Amino acid sequence: MDFYNKYYEGIFWLSDNEDNKIISTLYIDERGIATITSLKPFREDENVTKKWNKENLVFGYINSNDKSQTYSIKLYDVYKTHQTIGSLTKYKYQSNNSFIFSGYDNDIKISIYNTILLSSDLINNWIPITGFNFKSEIENTFKISQLYEQPQRIELFKNNDFDIYLFFRASSGSQGRRNSYIKENIFINIECNKSFEIKELFKIKTVIERLFNILLFIPFYSNIIEFRTDENKAYSVIKKNNILSSTTGKKINFSVFRENSQNIISNWLDKQEKLELVILNFFSVYGQKGVLVENKFLTYISILENYHKNNINNKGYLKSRLNYLLEKSSINSKINDIENYAEKLKITRNYHAHLEEKHKEKSLNTNEIIKTNILLEFVIREIFLRELEIDENSQVSSVLNEYLKSLND
């Protein structure tokens, strides 16, 4: 997807005003934000003083300046960001939510989609299956061959709503007489039994992406996101996601997931409502940069408290809830005094939530909270795995082992 830091020439029009097409320049920056610059407005009644509200959808056909290639583009949630008045009036419009198709789409006005395609470097590295077969002989002379045969798709899940499977996509090319390549990507394909507007597709994408965040235990977004129309036109998401903080992963073995994927995905979909608050709150801070460590701590404690209250016992208090969940975790044998540690967590929560100065001296300090957040993420992840009915032989990660050792020292 070499769309970034480039200018394009093309025509654009509003979804509800096809008769008023404007010739404009489009620039896609390194983040995937698309800016239209034009000498004409989208609406004739636009002026400087009048408030210009968001336009839901703009269509366009564009050509790149550096090669003869036509693209079809759909820009959602478009705002006017600039307007000058004078001998040369200029307008600028911006979209953070745009999609591009490599080719001329005669059906560009159709804005419903039935398939989501997701690819990630982390997913590629996790799955051991590949179509590459290398052979080499390096004795008298250097001799090497590179064979590729596309693997069969891997079925993961199917019900009345979705058909989810892994698809291997490969491309090849030559960058000169002495340079050739073959590139393989693995996509999670989610075929829907009916077509959806783009907002609904994003919700489905998020649900599936979060599941794989839990399975790999590494915060990530897909590197490549595509939405396919009923006419089999695959539109790529242009905007790049924010970079997440990395953590020490603890991946579920791929073979375990593959053998149980129907049940795992079914459980995940079925429990979206039951675990809604846990999921929303966890992923609001998990891996997110710029979140204060104290706020992350308060969020994780709140998740554990509410999970215990809503799913285990609606009677109790914070310390007893934390004590129960810590004992249920695989870390229970690693902490010498769980009850004392639960008390420490409770005091720290009360200090930061209610600013009770009397608790300050007995609270965890900032460095201890950073380490504690790692532990709490581990406990919450185990809750998710139990809900998904994944029977995993839990091995406490080296990072967590080091932290638990410091607790006991």
C-alpha cells in the first residue's frame, strides 16, 4: 500500500450531490489523513461565515502523479479545514477515515460491504504455516532456489452470521535484472452473511482484533485492513493506527487455537454482552500510550472488582474480591501472602481514587504500580482465557517471574 506522502489529481463529489463534481488535488500524508484542495466548494452556498457541518461521504476518482494508475476513493466524515477569499479562492477538506480501491469502480456509490480482511505482522509471525520451500546447495558453487505454493485456507469458524478463515496471499515481482521477490501475507477473512455499512464493519473488526490481542497477549492493530463489497471490490483503509506500547507476549500455541477455534470464537462472540464493560475498559488502556500508570492501575482494579461482583458473587468488598481472583490465577503459588498483597492493592486504590492522605505511606509507589499493572494484565488475561474455555498450561512469563520475585524479597 504505497499511497502515502503523495499527491493525486481527480474529481470528487458529495454522495447526495453527484451533479456538482469538482476537479481537485488530493494529498495523503504519512498518517493516512486525506486532504482535498480545490478552487471550488462542494456546495455553492458555502461561505466563510456560515458554519460548514461534516459531510458523511465524498466519492472520487484519482490518478497518482508518479505513475499511470487510477484509483477509486471514498472519504467518510469530511470537514472543511480552510477557506481563503480573494482573487484566487481556495478550499480545503479533510478526512481521517478514507478507503481506496486500486482501479476504476463503476459501482463506487454502493457503500455496503460483506467481507473484512485483516493482516498483521504479529499474526504472520505467530502462524508457522507457509508456502515457501527453500532449497540450497553451497559446496562448489552457490546454488539456491525459492519455491512457493499457496497453502490451503484454514477454516476457523462458521455460523449463521460469519465464516472466518485464514487466507494466504502472495505477490511476486522484479525490481531489476538482479533483484526479485516473493512476499506472503496471512489474512483473517471474515465473510458476513449480509452486507453492512462501514460503521458496523468496524465494530466486527474490533471484536475479532481484540480476540487475537488476547490470544497473543500483545497489544496490536492490523497493519492491513480491507473491506470488500458485494461486487468483490476490496477497499483498503488508508489511515494508519497509533503505535501501541509493546509488552512481553505470552502467545497461545497456534495449534491449540486451530483445533479449538470454533469453540473459542463462538464463546468470544457469545460473551460480548456479558463481558462488555470488562472488554471496553481493558482495551481503553491496554497498550495505549499516554495513559498515566495510576489511571491504568485504577482501571484494572475496577475491572477485577466489577467482574467478581457481576460474575462470581455480588456480595463482598474490594479486598475479598481481589484476594479471590489472585488465588484463582496461576500466580497464586508465586506470592507468599496473597491476602496482604490484596490489602496493599486496596489501600493504593483508595489513595489514588479518593486522595486519602492517610493511605499514602502504605500505598504502592509509582515504580511498584508499573510492575503491578503487568501483574494485573496477566490476571485479567487469564479471566478472558477461562471465559473462552482455553485450557492452557500456564507458564508465568519471565518478566512476571522477575516481578513476583521482587514482591517476595
